[in-house]
Amino acid sequence: MSPGVSVSHRRVFAIAGPAMLANLTTPLLGIVSTAAIGRLGDPHLLGGVALASAAFDCLFWLFGFLRMATVAFTAQALGAGDRDEVRAVGLRALLLGGAIGVTLVALQVPLAAVIFSLMGGSEAVTTAAREYFFIRLWSAPMIMGNYVVLGWLIGQARPRLALAVQVGINLVNIGFTLFLVLGIGKGIAGAAIATVIAESCGLVAGLIIAWSILGGRIGVKRELLFDRARLSRMLVVNRDILIRTAALIAAFLFFTSQSAHAGDLTLAANAVLYNFLMIGSFFLDGLANAAEQLCGQSFGARDRLAFGKAVKLVLGWSTLFGIAVSALFALTGNALIDIVTTSPEVRSAARQFMLLAALAPACGVLAYCYDGIYIGASWAREMRNLMLAAFAAYLAAWYLLIPLGNAGLWIAFLLFLLIRGLLQAWRYPAMVRVSFPPGKP
């Protein structure tokens, strides 16, 4: 193994641990925001924030490629020992992220028209949601910038700094939400303003950290920054990850849509059970972050042994975590359902499908892990194609399982998770052979 790339259990958790902690702080923000708006006593305001927040979740998730590709390219440049390219990767991604953020702000009126016509809320809820939307959308350039900064820090194996920035954003958001909504009565606008302030503070803090890491040397030669081949590669990889993410979002939206078609009780039960999937993803996504950095760095160093060891370690730990979390949910699922909802009807409905939902972390192990591996190696085209194939299989499985009702929907979703991972595992050996040809250094 090359001396420049160290892969060990300790390094896996040095990256995965902070990412898991950052993920665990995120629900706290949603809880506080919901509680603050809920105390205003107007259900339409609470519905408006929920509607607009769901829109933002999908909209901003779509541009998560900024973080993923930045992790990959930064880690690869680090592994290759190219410090100039490490700086250039961050600046290129910031330029792209800034352009995307400004475009979203410029298109806010048509975006709102399309989004809220599709979401179909009541007039009162939509009015509240639009007020929140038009204020919070001004955070788009900062959010895109934060994606880049977080990806750049993780790509250099500085997860604690990334954790500090992410937790800081959430804490500032919580503090300003409480102050603006409950303290000075700004209502729903206050919750949106709090997000803009928090994301702005996070970006400033992240850029200061980046400046400090680089020793004040942020400048990059123009010919390197705008190198046509590197720009083209960045855009192609980002495009493929964007398509892959759009398919993933479509899979989750389809699940929600079919839940709604099954009735309000089924929708509520599935919303409760969806928390099982989210909690499991906190752990698996943290390990995927480790795969992104370690595989990216060893890929950049052209170190096949280090790459293979990183894959084995992350796969092993991901499998252990996935099975453990599924087992925990199977044992404690009924108690968790009771914590999330007090409705007897929803509790009863959720318990019928609890064991299926509990299987989600175990079924998703390969999907999360190989996503991290493929991102680290920037195998974006293959990841895109395999995601589209898995999505098609998901729809086919759902169609065949329609007679089973909601159980069939859950089984189809579990198959989607399994097929994603299995397809990537099947394709992995061929990708390694192409990326690390025998006999070449």
C-alpha cells in the first residue's frame, strides 16, 4: 500500500463518526421549527411550513451533487498529491454552486407556481407556504456554497470541521427561529429568515476555515481553474449524479404518492414508519461518507490495494450497522411508533407494517455503501444507469404487488433498495478492472 494513503478501521470512523453525529442533529432543527410555528396556534401556518419545507427538501436535495462531486474530486486530488488542484476543485464548485443558487432566486416566481400547483395544498396553507418559500429561497446561493464547503472538507478527511460547520448552521437556525418566531413575533416569515441567516453564517464560517487550511493562499491560476478538460469532467459527473438523484427523489415521492392514494390513515402510518428508514440512513450515510473520501483518495493515488481495503472495511461495518439497526427496530418498533404518534388508529395501522419497515436499513446496506464507493471513484455514469434500472424494477415490482396493498408497496420499496445495491455490487469488479488496469502503476 502506498505510504500516502492510510486505510484502517480508525480512519473509517474518524470520517463516519462526525458525519453520523451531524446527521443526528438535523431532526432537532425540524422539531424546534415545527414546535415554534405550532405554538402560534394556526394550523394553516404549520401546514404551510410543512408544505414549503417538503418542496425545499426535494429542490435542494436535487443539487446534492455539489457536495458529492466535490468530495470525490477533492479526495482524488489529495491522493494524487496535487495541492493546486485541491484548491481549484473548491473554487470551481463554488462558482457552479453560486450560479445555481442565483438562478434559483431569479426563477423564484415560476418555481413557486410549478411547485405549489403540483403539491395541491389548500388555499390558506398554500398562501402561508408561498410566504415562507419566497423568503427562504434567498438562502439558495448560501446553501449551494455550504454543500461545496462541506464536500471540500470531507474530501480532505477533515470531518470534524465539517461537523462543526453543519452543527453550527443548525444551532444558529434553531436560535434565530425561537427568537424571531416566538421572541419578536415574526411568525412564519421569522422561520424563513432564520434559515437565511443560519446558512449565511455557515458559509462565512466555512470559507474562513477553508482560508485558514490553505494558509491564506486561495488563489489559483486562471488556466488551471478554467481548464477545459477538468471543467468538462466536473460538469459531466455532476450531470450524471443529478439524474441519479432525480430518480432517487422520484422513488421516494412515488412511495409517498401511493401512500396518499391508499388513504389518510395509510399515509399517516407510512409517515411514522418512514422515520425507521431515516434513522437507519443516518448511520449508513455516515459510512458512505467514509467510502467517498477513502475511495476517492486511494483512487487519486492509483492505489488499488488501499481502494480495495477501504471497500472491504466500509462494506463490513455498513453490514454490521444495517443488520443491528434493523434488529433494534424489530425489537423496539412498537414502542417507537407510540413515541412518534398518539393516535390509536395510526398506531394500529403502523404496527401492521412495522417489520417490513424495520428491514429497510438491512436492505439498504449495499445501496448506501456502493453509492459512497462509486462517488469516491467518480463512476457517476454507471451509478446513474444502475439507479435508473433499479427504479424501473421498483415500478415493475409495485405493479405486480398491487394486490397486496400497502404491504406490496413496502416490499417493492425494499426490493428497490436491494436491487440498487446488488446491481452496483455486480458492476463493481468490472469498474475496478477498468480503473486499475493490471500491470499499470
